[in-house]
Amino acid sequence: MTDRPLDVLEETLGSEVSVTLKGGEVYDGELAGYDQHMNLVLEEGDNVTIIRGDNVVSIEP
């Protein structure tokens, strides 16, 4: 049985990830947070990016 998506995000919290969005944009950074809607918070250096969950196509380590 596979893990639920939020379980996978919990395991990935604090790790470097690459997030691909519906429009083809790719964001790289440390997964600093998420919520039940899979909205993501990425940190890269001093930059913080908030990504709305319904725009996410994939999250890769």
C-alpha cells in the first residue's frame, strides 16, 4: 500500500525538493511547510515562495 500524499510531504519536510506547476514552471527549494490543501512553502536562501496546491503537478526530491 502506498503512503497518502500528506504522509509523503511530512517525510519530505525540511528536504530540498523540485516542484513542477501546471504551467511548466519549476521551483526548487527546501520544503518548509504545507497544509491539508497541499499548499506548499518553499525556502531558498532568503526567499520564501508559497505555492497553491491546486497548481502542483509533481514534487521530486
